[in-house]
Amino acid sequence: MSETALEARHLFKVFGRHPNQAVRRLKSGETRSEVLDAGTAAVIDASFTVNRGEIFVIMGLSGSGKSTIIRMLNGLLTPTDGEVLIQGRNVTTASAKELRDIRRSHVSMVFQHFALLPHRTVLDNAAYALEIQGVAKDERLARAREILSKVGLADWADHLPDELSGGMRQRVGLARALTAGTDILLMDEAFSALDPLIRREMQEQLIELQQELGRTIIFITHDLNEAMYLGDRIAVMRDGRIVQNGTPEEILTDPANDYVAQFVQDVDRTRVLTAAAVMEPPHQTTPISAGVRGALRTLRSQQTSAVFAVENRRLVGVVTDRAVIRAVKAGQTELRSIVDASVLTVGPDDLLTDIVERAVETPIPLAVIDAERRLIGVIPRVTMLAALGNVPPTTREMPIVQTPIDMVAEFTPLVDAMAGLTPEPSDPSEGSRA
Ligand SMILES: Nc1ncnc2c1ncn2[C@@H]1O[C@H](COP(=O)(O)OP(=O)(O)O)[C@@H](O)[C@H]1O
Ligand SMILES: [Mg+2]
């Protein structure tokens, strides 16, 4: 179930002398540079919806129009054309009073440069939005304290902002926005000024807080890795337009155009893609009930050296050609006793970064199983390597499972005979050709 928190409909923003004329010309097909004489088209026909409780990232290079969009979302800027709806209320046509009301109850903003009040303590800064809202002192300080402890600043409540590091100051900014209690948080390059380690920490903390507090976050960044890490969905902007809107996986695996493709080229895919995103349907399976003969048939028809044994779709283990051949030789028909249960399994939500080692170290595809141990997919090594795409493989070469030539010689007649026990219905046209 996804409820809409915010919707942007065909937003345009042109700065300059003739904004409306520029929009008309853009709508009739002129490009951004063709309408330059009328103004700078900062945002061109941007439409998107943000679901309640998601982190929606707007990503693009500097100057692509991100800040202009986010300022239209909370009414700091009026669109030249198009409209913004927040929980069904039209921000664009709202009166000044309605707008104040929407801001107070629905949207708060975290800026890149902290914007803390220098002469107030961390606690008072965190409580500031509530003060504006007219919340009584005891209550606002209590709520601010609670949020400060969530962002790890409980011990700093009585300090002044300039006694804090950059990362800590940004936490205060975040705390202030969270304390406001609005359901939508707008964050414009909120972490871009932080050094990389602190930035990573803040990203992790934001995701934790988001899961705990369930706010809707619209996060702006020019950093693709940050976008990929934080975003449930990402809108990629270029020259004022949204050129793609999708999940990190979609953007990585199916870039809308060459621009996006080039952009995502350097992303570490293993940190974005999950097992479920790359797995393939399991073809090489045999039910336990099919017995040794059934397994043999599957091995032959799939031309493979190992198959997964399943029972009511649940994974029991793996059966190798060697084990089957030995069982055939011994006259054994029951499959369960020759299944190797020590097969490597992964979950659908496991990130590739956590499973890549296992995938390349086993000659058998990784089995993807759900919570009930149902076999929902497989990841052959080749699939894993293809998914890694431009990430150079750092793993050593693996020998494939080989059937020694003498084993083939020894068993071929036997195997043929076995297969002949249940002859396939013959194709008459083949028969006449033979
Ligand atoms: N107030 C303004 N007046 C004129 N041009 C502006 C104004 N604000 C932004 N722009 C222009 O609009 C474009 C988009 O800017 P901005 O939204 O700030 O991009 P971003 O946040 O992606 O870096 C840029 O070309 C910028 O120069
Ligand atoms: Mg900006």
C-alpha cells in the first residue's frame, strides 16, 4: 500500500524577463537554450509523486534544477507553471496563511549549511520549530531532548553550536527538523558539506531514523552513490528535466538514456543490487519424488553436472552427477539419501556485496531461498559476473565441475541404458529422417 505524500505536476520554473513566454515555447518544443533570451529554465516539466514513508532522492549535477524544485515543494518559490500537492492540498494556489499552516504541520527543511541560531543552545535550537508553533516550553524541551538523544546528541544539549563539529551541527539541524514533527522532510544537499566518514555515518543514521519514525523524506544530492544508498526511488535531473525516475536497481540495470548510463557507470553495483534483482528462475531442479532416475533425466536434459533437489518447492539440497551415477551403479532408486544438504543459500534481499564471494567460489549456482526455504531463484556464477558489469572481478578463476573422461567411459553404457528405461515419446518425423 502506498499512499501519496506529495505530488508535483508539470512543474516549470523560469527565472528571467519573460518566464511565461519561455514556458509556452518550451511546451511547444523549444529547448532550454533556445528560450534563453526569455529566461533561464531552471525546471522544465517536472512531474513525480512521493509515497508516504519513502526516501525520494532528486539527483543531478550542480545547476540541474534540484534546489529550485525543492523550494517549489514547500512554497518558497512559486512555479511559473504546474502545481504541487501536499496530502491533497494545493501548495501552489494556497494563501499565505494556508501556506504557513502547511509548512507548520507538513513540511520542514534541512539545509546544507546548518542554519543554526548561534546564541542558542543545542537544545533550544532543536526546539526552535516547536517554539514557532507555540508549543509550551516544558513540552517542546522534552520533545527536543528525545530527538537529540535519537541523533546521538543527548550530552550536548547545553552546548552552543560553535562548540560542535560540522557533523554534530548537521545533526542538530536534522534534530530540529525532526522535532517539528512534520511528516515530510526536505533535505537539500544536507550532507554534502560533511567529510566522507561523517557523511556515511549520517546516511546510516538517516535510514535508521527514517525506519523508526516513518517520515517521508525528499533528499537532494549531486552524489550518485549517496542517492543510490539512501533512495527508495531516485529522480535523475539534467538541465532542468527529470530524465529518469525509478528505483536504484532500475536506474542501474535499465538506464533511460546514455546520459544516465554514463552517470551510473562508476557506481558500486554490489551495494545496490540484491539477490532478487539478479536471480534467474530455477530450471535445474528435480523433485525428491522423481528419484534417482528423475534426477538423471534432468541432468541429461539440462546438460549440467548438478541439480537442486526440491520437495514441495522447498530446497532439500544439491545432487551431483557423480552421486547419481554412483547410485545408479549401486542399483539405488531413492534420491534423498544422495542429496548434499550443504548447498550455499542466500536470501532475496541480500546485497550482492555480501554474497559475491560465495557466488564465485561455488561451481553450482547460488540458491536463493525465501523464509520458508522455498527455492525462488538461482544465481549462476556467470549471472553474478554479468551483474557486476564494470566492477573488475577480484576473484580467482574457478575450475568448472568436470566429469573425468574415465568416469564417462565407465558409465556411459549404464547411463544410456538407464535413460532408455523410460523412452521419450518419439517424434515420427525424426524417425522417418533416421
Ligand atoms: N534566483 C535565481 N535567479 C536566476 N537564476 C537562478 C536562480 N536560482 C537558480 N537559478 C538558475 O537555475 C538553474 C538551476 O539552479 P538550482 O536549482 O540551484 O540547481 P541545483 O540545485 O541543481 O544546483 C541554474 O542555472 C541556476 O543558475
Ligand atoms: Mg542546489
